[in-house]
Amino acid sequence: MFPSPTPKSEAIRSQAAAMYAPLVVACVTVSLFAQRAHWAVRGPAFGPLHALFGDVYDGVSAAADRFAERAATLGAADPLGAAETIAVPPLPSTDGLMVCAALAEVLDAFVVALHTAYDRSEEMRLVADCNALQSVIEDVEKIGWMVRSHVV
């Protein structure tokens, strides 16, 4: 661990930084899936879905950067930790509604991971981390609702 301005023990900072590695991987996974959907979507709802998938990509990519920088601030030498590969699920189709359903599932799993990280941050009394995670949770839950609203 590198030195950090965060006034917590190195053990707490190490645990918190390690918590971010799977979140960064999840962010990259979700953002790449959304980017593929953005490029590939077809059908009558192309325009709004193309824009929506682009918004998912932009928002989740920003979260990846935020989480990686927070891990570095806590003292992590490598915000990805031991993660060596990122597996992006294949698109089920180019049909807009099928892609929405698949993206909604990916986002749902991401929200669960975010809530788990929030709970861990709360246990470690890391206020800044709780605040950052809460903000991302709100954004991801909203975009998940927007994606899911296309699935009948």
C-alpha cells in the first residue's frame, strides 16, 4: 500500500481498496456490454435505445474511473487487484427489446455488488466511500429502471 491522506489504518485502507477491484471490473464489464449494445441495436426503437445504451456506457465508465481513483487514493498500487480478465457477456441479439432485457440483468447484478460494497464501507465507517457508492447506486438503479422500462 502507498501512503494515503485517508486517516484510517493501513489494514482498513487495504480492505477498502480491495473492495473496489471487483467493482472496477464490474463497471468495465457493464460499460463494454452497453457499448456493444449501443453499436449493435436495431429495430423500431433504435434511436432512443442507441442513446440510452450510450448513456449507460458513459455513466458506468465514469463510475469505473471514480472507483479506481478512490482505490488509488486509499493507497492501492493497482486498482484492479488480481483481476486479470474481464468477461463481457455476448449480446443475445440485435433486437432492441432483447438487448434491453439482457442489459437489465447485467445492471441488476451490478446493483447487488454496489449494495454489498456499500454495506462493507459502512461497517468500516468509511464515510466518503459510502457517499460515493450511494451516488453511483442511485445513478445505476435509475438507469436500470430506464432500461427495464423497455422490457414488457
